[in-house]
Amino acid sequence: MVNFDISRKRMVQEQVINRGITNQRLIEALLKIPRHLFVQEAMAAQAYSDGPLPIGEKQTISQPYMVALMTEQLELTGNEHVLEIGTGSGYQTAILASLARRVYTIERIRPLAMQARKVLDALHLLNVNIKVGDGMLGWPEEAPFDAIIVTAGAPAVPETLAAQLTPGGRLVIPVGSEANQTLLRIRKLPDGTLTQ
């Protein structure tokens, strides 16, 4: 029988803190959110391992370190409205919901969105809105956003998403080919220009 609390603490220490993640609010969220609830039951024992895991529908839950790294890059203080592209199982969403005022998340695969909603509700993370649709279009009705995170790679930074950032807002996205991606953090300056 796996002790999930011990596994979670070990994951945070070995995979996150030991690799240079220092944001204390983020570390507390990672210690609090039960990652094993966001994977298929048969994979629960591996939920805190150092790598991505399948979650069904040919999709994966990201490696814990990538979740931590991308989240830290958003520089969340607690008052932000955040847009997440690619809800997946909802684990990254849960971390964001613990750190921001409101999270808007878009998932293109309906069964994943419905399962994520179920787990987020069970954890009483009620500051999350989920929509099924094309994430590259963003969520213009709720824009602008203080931070946008894209959990799947893109060949370039989508202009539609950059346009939905507030001045000073941050966009974190893996950019490149399927085989070779670079994690970018884009900041929108007050005059609307984008900088890395």
C-alpha cells in the first residue's frame, strides 16, 4: 500500500525543491494537492514519479517538475485571473487554483474536462471555470488575463493568446517542433509589445 503523503513530500523535495524551485506558496500547493486523484486509478501508485503519465484519451499528466517550473514562471501572487490552455486531468489547474484568484481553463476533449471538473469539485476548488473548446482561441469573453499558461507545445506564440494578456501579464508556453521545444515566458509591456 502506497503512503501518498510520504510520496508527495518526497516528490516535492527531490523533484521540485532540489531542482531549484523556491516559491514557497507553490511548494505548499504541491504538498497539499493530491496528485494521485488526477491519474487513472491503476496508475495511482506512480502518481508521484518523476515523469508524465497517461490519463486516457491519448493524453498525459505533465511531469511534476514541469508543472512546478511553468507555474513558478507565472509569478502568481494570489489576485490574478489565469487562463490555462489544456486542462487535461486538472492537476495543473488545481495548483493554479490554489495560487490565483480565478482560473479559466480550456480542454478540447470533453471526457477529460468532465473528469477534471469532478475531481476539482471534490477538492472544493471552486474558483475554476472549465470550457470545452479550442484553447488556441483563448477565452475572449473573460479576457484580459494576468497570466496564461499553455500546457501543450505550439509552433509559435499564438497572437490570439498574447492579445488576451493584461499589460504586465505573463504567458508561459513551450514553443517549437514536437521533438524540440523551448519553454518561453513572454511578458506584455504597458505599450502592448511582447518581450521574453
